[in-house]
Amino acid sequence: MNYGRELLKGNTDSLLLWLINYQPMYGYQIIKELEKRSNGYFQFKEGTLYPALHRLEKAGVIQGKWQRLPTGQERRYYYITQKGQKALTERLTVWQNFSAAMDLVIQPASG
């Protein structure tokens, strides 16, 4: 079983919300930023990213807006909504509690 893949599936939305909360981004930029910040651990494919972005947009936690670049090219930038900021805060609290509990279980017993 690929445990890393299962962990990623359960946390993709949190990762995307965190990045988009940091700054509005377009799809390819999100892929590159995740890869860079994780030292290559997260390597999203478009087939994973865009369905997740569409799901988040449908849920109202992000909003996509087309923007025209000076070159005339258009890119869809994603922005976090107020509902998304609330969801992100809740997700981070759950993650921090989970992580702290895991640390308590797996650290060597003292005493």
C-alpha cells in the first residue's frame, strides 16, 4: 500500500487552500510551488490538480478569475474566499492536533 499517496489524498485540499491563502495562484504555478516547497515530495499532475481546484471552487472555498497578461494570454488565478479561510483554519487545527497526537505515540517513552 502506498501510504504517502493515501496521506496526500486526505490532505490535498488543505495544501491547496494554504498556498492559495498565501497568494492567488494559477494552476501551473501551484504545481511548481508545491514541488519547490516540499523539496520535490509533492509532484502534482494536472489530472490531480484541476479536479481538486474545481471541487474547491464548487464548494465555495476558492474562486477562480480569468486575468489577461500583458502578452494577451489569459490565466485563471484562484483566490481563497472567506469561507475558504474559515475552512483552512479548521483544517489546520485538526492537522496540528493529529500531528501532536502522532508525535506522542511514536516518540520514545521517557522515564
